[in-house]
Amino acid sequence: MKNTFSGIHSTGAEKPGRIVAEPALGAIIVLFLISFMFGLFLKGGYLALDGADTLCHLYRAQEVRVNLSQGILYPLYDPKWYNGVEFMRYWGPVPLYLLALIQWVCGGNSLDSYPVFLSQVLFFGSCGWLCFGIRYKRVGCALTIALIWFFSPENIRICTTDGNVPRIVINALLPWFLYTVWQVAEEKRVGQLLWAMLIFLFILLSHLGIALIVFFSVLLVLLLHGISRKEYRPQATLAISFVLVFLSAGLWLVPAMFGGAITNSNTNQVMQYFFQSIWTSLSPAERLKGDLLIFYYGISFVGLGVAGAFLSLNRTRLLFAVGIMLFLFTGEAAYRLFSQLPFSQFLWMIRFVPVSVALILMGFLLWDSLKKPLLLVFCLLLVLDCIPSVTYLINLRQANLSSSDILVEQSAKIKGLQEAKALTRQRMSVMDLSTYGSFAPYYIAGTAPKVRYAFGAGWEGAATGSNLVRLNSALELGHYRYLFDRSLELGIDVISVPLSVLKRPGDSKSLELAGGQAGYQLITREEGHLIFQHPVSGEFGTVTDYLNLAIGTSARDIALLFPNFEEGDSNRLEDYTLEELAKYKIIYLSGFSYEKRAEAELLLKTLAARGVTIVIDMNQIPLDRETGSHQLFRVFSQPISFTEGFPTLQYDGIQYQPEGYPSDYSAWNTVYLDGVSQIKGQCEFQNRQVVFAGTAENPRIYFLGLNMIYLGIQTRDPEVIRMAEAIFGEAYGTLPKRELVPISINFSGKEVRIDSPRAGVNTGLAWLDIFYTEQEIERRHNLIVVPQGRTDLQLRYPYLLDGFVISLCGLILSGVFLSRLKYLFRLGILWRKSG
């Protein structure tokens, strides 16, 4: 029986030649020798120290290897990063197990394993291109393209300055994947479909986001291929098979899509860094200087893509066209469009570049009508674009020639990590604003003696991600009392701050004073860093009495000004009981929500009657579904914009003059109040009185406009902070009453055991949905609060039943789909050949 789709046959002209064993074997031997020599060349250079993310992946792989040695096949929990994190849940397992295997072969040395890993990636990825060369009798060209692929500008950046191991693994799989897809779509070789699905499964289990990028890109190729051929059955078959792969991976995919900070993060702010001016992307100037941080696509790749799109045959033209299209989508103009689309978090277009380059190289390899002189010219141009990559590797190797242990300890000493690590009794943090990259989490938690670290790498998967974002904001904006107080809540007893992150005059002294107020002592201020230590003898939790409460997405930041505001765990008013809210002095609402306005107003009036002061930020109130307006207690917010600074503000008869809004704002777009019966704050603007503060029917319910609280948080403007102090009756930087309680925490592979001498102790451990216990525990500020006595938390795989059912359905459907494929086509259940 012929291995083709029913009714679809290749023409004799398109049929590839027979496989020639000698060139294939010779090419494989050459690749093996090149890869081996490449690994020897990198040995001792320790490229891992240069990559932004390399060390964090090596750390995770190291943890996998250690767990495997203890009989734990799939580790769920790492207590050393992020107050406890599920480091296998949001990061694909395939690269981690691969790295763990290579580390084991290398005797357990993580840094020594990275050159071996890169050499294996070079060999395996190149063999994927050889499949094209062998199939189409172009082995020499395929060998050249394989090396160009690995050393292409973007791919070498991923291997070095980025150090993104999942993307490196996917780049090695991509040629294999494209080969199998092409064989099914173009050559009608049904037997390759299973290989295509299997390779795509490995891509998916390496990185979900990149797998979606590959999926969307290949769908675009298949769509154009079907249109050009006027046949859709092979293309539809491939698309359906990839959807089935997603279903089959449900056991890992379902937990990965829920939890952490992933589903709640605003990705558009990050998205802008994955687009760049087209002209900058085509300028080799920075790459020739040795700077790999600036994205460079490669002039020769664009030139080849454009030439192929216009001059090659129909069979390959679409490959060049899609490759160039994906490159053009990396431009700044595309960002403005894509950022407004649904699922924009999957449209970070610079991440599409390896697929774009692979399609262009694939088209080049299949362009059999190209004359040999032009083929050689294009190869030469492509090689020239790769020379800076080789030069960079040579220079990087020369800069890092030494023992790995010596290099790591030297770097740790310069950064002040050795001393801070030695002082730590429970958990430490380095407030470096990510300037140390992944070195700090690797060194602190990954090298002996291992110490727990409040940060890590990949904060989107951390339950404490939002806590840490506000700590970094406090450092950047200069709200140091909040920084130390919330660090203590996270169980951090040692804090290291590089002096390089302090930008304002007097920040060092302010930092020292703020630390002292929170109970931290300055241990050292030498060698470019400050180290603070809280005098604790061992593990501890905290019991805290907050005076005030902030509810809403934008309300929590008020704690940067007044740390005695507790950040509410929910944004919905209905999630709090009257008794919970009545114990606070002031409740600040901004970016909150409610189900029914009448019930929300009744709750707030009841609280006011009990003596609670309610302050409502009218810049961030819900849209009332009944009236279609932004209002509460019939006080309305009306838009207003300041373009030339602020007028003089008057609050309670006292005048305040803000210095202005931040320099990155061209205007201050905000709201004023309409419907206030008792005016507390107003200003004159464009010959009229504008009300920005006041009360309505209840004197204990205040309304605020002009977004002054946010302005004070961003600028630390003394006048704005002075006015905020008058509004809330609180002094800037007032700390809550926080008490340290000695506790005991023991970790094992399957449970966490906590012993607490009293009830209501915040353990500083991150709240994770993999914990199971029959005892009463609470979630507070993304941390676990335990009762008195012993609490045992069992570790359970998240969403096990949901993921298992989806995977089972995917596997069954895949089996039926593959086994009955020709039968389904014959019945016409799938798409028929058009025309």
C-alpha cells in the first residue's frame, strides 16, 4: 500500500532522488567533529555566567537532578526560591530533564554542562537540516545552512546574552519539525505525520509560548500552501494533529495555564520590548561592536528572503514570503496594532524571528532552480552576517578563562553576596533591580551552603510575584520604610542593596534610617553595596496589626506612602464581611469592584456609622451598569487634563503647590468631582473652580480626584505627600505594629511541616494550590497563616484529574485520528480536495 493521501499523488518532477548513503554519512561525521571541537573550544569559557537566564535554567535542572537522585521523578516544589515555588509548573520539563542528564554526565557541575549542552544542540539541530539535504540531494548546501542556522545573529544571542535554554532546545527541534511538516504538506508522506506530532509535543513541553508561536507561524504557511495548491486535506490534517497534541499535553498544560502571576500580569508593558524599528533591526553597527543586546535580524537574511519571494518557484516562494512577513511584524508600527488585539501576550514578535529565519533558510535549501554562482554568493553573504557571532564567542571565552568555582566566588564577592549569604538565618534578598541577572538566585540557592532567597528567576510563576514587584517599586521610587517592613513580612532577615541602584542624593542615608526603623541593622557599606541584617536567631514568622486597609488593584500602592495600610487580598467588596472591615480605622478604595451598587453603598454607610473612615479614589471606580456612569453615592467623576503643570491646590483651607507630573507624562489625565455637598479640596483651572476632594451625604465618606495619591507615590513630591498626610491623618512612612514569632519549618520531598507557638502567624511561605491539609490555614498577602501547633502541608500535583482527563481524551482522539486517517478521508469527513 502506498504511503500517500487517498487521491493525492506527487508528480514525477517533484519526486526527490534516492538517498545516497556516502554523502549523508560524511556530513554527519563532519557535523559531529565540528560539534565536538565547538564543545572543546567553549570548555573553560563559562558562557553560562554571561547569559541573563542561563544560570536560572541550570539551577532548575540541578534541582531536578538532585530530586531524581532522591527518587523523586517529578519534583513539585522548591522551598529556596520565591518563598517556595513550583519550578516545574510554568516552565517546560523537557529542557530541564535534558540539562539534568547532561549535568549528570558532567559529574554534577552545572557550569561545565553548558558548553556540552550547546555542542549537542549544534549537532542535533544541524542533523535536522541534513534531513532536507539528504532527501533533496543537497547535502553540502544543507551542511552550510545548518552552521549558518546555529550562528545566525538572533540564535547566537539566545544562546549567550539571553541564555534562554527552552528556546535553544526549540531552535534545535525546529529544523526537524519543519522537515516533517513539509513532507506531509508537500510530499504527501503520511508516515511523517506521527513524527511531526511527536516533535511538536517536545516543543510544547519545552515552552508553551514559543510552541504557540511555532503553531501560528506554521498555520500561516499551511494556509498559503493550501491556497497555492488548491488543496487543503494535508494542511488541515496537520492543523488538526497539532490541536490534538495540545490536548494530549493537558496533564502539564492545564496546571501551567492557571495560578502564579501569569494569568494576572499586564503583558502589554513587557510586550513593547519585543518590537523594534526595522532600520535598527537591519543595522549591523552594534553587532559589529560586539553588542548582542540590541536585536539584529541580518541584512543578508532579509536580502535572501526578498529575492526568494520574487524569484523562486511557487513551491518555495511562500516560505520566503512568510519569513519576511514575520520579520516586518517585528517593527514598531506592528506593536501599535498587535497590542490592541486579543491574546496579544502571544504576539511578542521578536520571538518569532527564529521561525522567520528558519523558513527563509528552508526556502533557500529547497530553491533548486537557483544558479550555482548565486547560491555561493548568498551563502557567502549569510556567512558574513554570522562572523560577529563567532567573534563574540571568541572574546567571551577569553574573558572567562578560569576555574568555574573561582569565577563564581569572585563574582559573588564583588557583588557582596558572600557576606550576605553567611549572615542569613532564614531568607535573604538582593535588591539589585535585576542588574545581577540570574547570578544571584543561582549563587544563593544553588551553591553550597544553599540559602533561601526571596527572589529568583521567572517571577511570573511565583505566588509572591506581586509582593516582589512592589518591593522593587519601593526601591526605585524611594519608599524605603515600606521596603524593609514588607521584607520582614516575607521572612527576609538579610537584605543587600547595591549602591549603583540608588540614584538620588542622600538615598544611602535614607535607606539606613528606614532600615533602622524596621529593626534592620546596617552591617556593611563597603565595596559598592549595603548589607542590612535583622537580628534573628533562626526561623521566624510575623504577627501584624494593620491600622488601615486598601482594597482594589490600584489601592494597594498607597501602602508605599503609608505602610500601615494593609493590602487587601481581594478587589471585590463582597469578599469581605462587615466584621472584617469594621476593625480598621481607614479603608481606601481604588480600582475595586462590586456586584450591586446599592449593596456596596449600604455596606460603606454601615462602616461609616461604626466610625470607619472611607476614602474613595474616583479615578478608579467601577462603571455603574444601571446608569452607565462612574459614580457612587451620586458623586460623579468627570474627565480633566492638565498639560502645563498643576494649579495651586487648596485642601481644608491650606494651599499646596505640586511640582508637576513625571517627565514621561505629556499630560496628566485625571478626573474631578461633581455632586459633592461639602467641598474639602478645590483649585482654580481655566477660570473655574474644580473640586477634587469632598464628602456627600455622609461626612465620613470622602471622595478624591486628580489622582494625587498616585502622583505622590511616583514622585515623592513633598507638597503632594504633605497633602496626603492631611487627607488621611497619617504620617508618611508610618509602620504597622509587627511582631516576630519563632517558628519551625521542615521541608521534605512530599510535605512541609510547620510548628508555631501561637495562632495567626504569617509563616512567610508562599500560598500555593499544591498544598493540602485538613487544618485551618489562611491566605494573607499571598502567604500562609497557620494556627497554633503543628501544621502538615501535603504536596499534591495540581489539577491532576482535569489534566489527566484532557490528556486521555487527546491521546484517544490522536490514536483514532492516525489509525483511521485514510478511512476518514475516503468518507469525506475531513476537508476534500477543492476543485
